Amino acid sequence: MLDNLVSHYKNRLLQETELDRIQNLSERDMRLSIMKMIERFIQEEKVILSRSDKEHLIARILDDSVGFGPLEAFLHDESITEIMVNGPFEIFVERDGKLHLTDSAFRDDGHLRHVIDRMVAPVGRRVDEYSPMVDARLKDGSRVNAIIPPVSLRGPVLTIRKFRKQPFSITDLLQKGTMDSAMARFLEGAVQAKLNILLSGGTGSGKTTLLNVLSSYIPHGERVITIEDSAELRLQGQHVVNLETRPENVEGRGEITIRQLVRNALRMRPDRIIVGEVRGDEALDMLQAMNTGHEGSLTTIHANSPHDALGRLEAMVLMGGVSLPPGVIRQYILSAIDLIVQMERFMDGRRRVVSIAEVRSCREGLEIHELFAWERAGMGPEGNSLGQFRRSDKPPVCLERIKNNGIRLQDLWRHSTC
């Protein structure tokens, strides 16, 4: 019965509402206006409903009219970190790193497509049969990815990566066991000493979260330029300029790529450049920026280990069509990257920093020296990952540079002169 009433009152709203007037209202006023109209419809038609059914009916109509339908409750649930819609009838959510199938569903493909369009339109993105994949963001910064037929064979697929209203702090990461206090102190010193840091890891391993936390160590007086495909970084500095790529329009024009934004950022007098993710030919421009007076830059990359991260970085430079010998490219990387921080998501849902490694020069060109690591010790009885953080006895080469910036870490490597 409620399904029929929802459909009926939505049709009455469309027929009897002055849409132009309502669309100019704030979201709060729009909800109040729609709520009053639905209550009037119920009184006019003398429909008898219990209080809970009436509240449920109004909530569903509001979610469809103003919100994002069956996803609205999940978007407001702070315990949910990711929402995955596999076609109209299957919605998964992630809580504490684990996936759960929900009882919610869309009516059909058209209903889901309507919600996707409402999500991507405010940021100037589109999705149709000619452009069936799209990245966008919601007002709260949550990242949205949608893919529709003919590329998707099971109907529209929607993935939403949510972000906390209150960004994570280093205290939160320590409490969650993402790293230990020694690692946190070292990374704080590295950021303040303007070392270039590459954050590596798989999808959902916590790279962006850690990048946001590390940004809190950047001195407030520095000018920071962020560059992303879809803006999701929420840096905690004072002087931050956010840049975002733009897809081509319907006529195939107007595309703005990360590479173009990196080049333009160099003309904006940055103290640091932060690239949300390096994934293509912009890698060379990023390395050049790090090598030409923009120390302290940060970026992320998809890779399974620090060695893989350097290999991917080298491959990306070659993808840019630059005819440089491998030795020259490695020298570029050596001069640009100081530290690689490897993130990993474990089977129990925990995210951890499993390695902090220093990039050093050697006879063969460059080598990776691991400073901190997570030492695995199997799985616990409840499926939780066991292990402990360990620290290398040999101090890093960059320790002297950190010391010269007035940051003392003498208790981390007691036998060093820092």
C-alpha cells in the first residue's frame, strides 16, 4: 500500500507544484514545503495511516524528491564508509572495513539513473551512452563513481566513498593502530622538513586519509596547491588552493587534465604541490616540480610495495612519450622522492602503514631502505591481524636534513648524532 501511495503522491506533487518556485528554495525550506503538501494530500483524500506509516511515507517521498532515494539513510550514517550499488536491487555498505548487504533497493534502472544524474549534475559532470563512466563528488566531499550500460552488464553501478565530517587526526590513527607514535613523529618531522613523500597502496587502503592527516603538519604560512581528478582532499592548512580536472564537453572540447594543472600550478607561486593521485603522463611534471624548488610535495600512487611504486612511477614517465634513458629517469626519481609510505588494508578491515622507506642512491642507481615496518604474526582467533611495528637500527640519511630544520628525533635512533 505504501509503495502505491508514494507513487501517487509523487505524481500529485509533479502535477500540482510550482516547480520553479520550489527549486529556488533552500533544501531545508524545500523539504518543509513538500512535507506540508503531502500532509494536505493525505487530509484531502482522507487516507488513514498510523503515525509510523505516515512518517515513513513522507520520508520516502522527501528522499526521492530532494535527497538520493534509498541511499539517503546510508549517506547520513556516520558508521558507513562506503556504499556500493550493483544494479537497482543490490546495495552493499562498508562498516569497520567489512561489507554488508542491505535490504534497501531502487525501483528499477530508471530510478537509479535518476539518482546518479542528480549526484553528478551539480559538479558539471554527465553520464550517458556516449560517456558511460563518471567521477564526481557530493557536497560533503564524498567521492562518487558511476558506470552504466553498455559498459556495465548488470545495469547502473554506483560507488560512493564517504568522508567523515570531522577529518581524522593523528590521534585517531594512533588509536586505530594505523601506525605507532614513533612513525607519527618521524612523518611529522619529514613533512615539516619539506621532504617529498609518495604515499603508496591499493584501493581503500587509507592513502587519502593519511594524506589529509600529514597536511596538518604543513606550516600555516605556506601556500599549498592541490590537484585532483575529483576534489576530495580536505587539507587542514590556512593557505590552500584547490584545483580539479574537467572532462571534455559534449562537443569533445574543454578537457583539463592533471598534467595541465600541474604545469599551471608552477606559475601560481606554490610552496608545495599536492597531487591527489599520480596515474599517467603527469608523473614527469610532478617529478620536475619536486626537483625545481617545490620540496615538501606529496602525492599518492596505486602500488603494492615501495619497489612497485618506483617501478610504476618509471613506467608512467615513459608513458608520457619522453625519450629518456632509464638511468636518467631513475636519477629524476632519486632526486625527487625522499620517502615512500606504504599503506595496506588487511582482511579484518584495518588499515595500516606497513612500511616507511627511504629512497637512497647506490652504485646501481637507487635503492630502498626500510625505516619502519609492520611485522606480521598471523591471524588471531577472531580473524584480526596480529603483529607489531618495528624500527630499523640504522638511521635514515634524511635525519640530518630533519635536524637542520630544528626537529630533533634523537630518541628514535639513539646512537645517531641527531
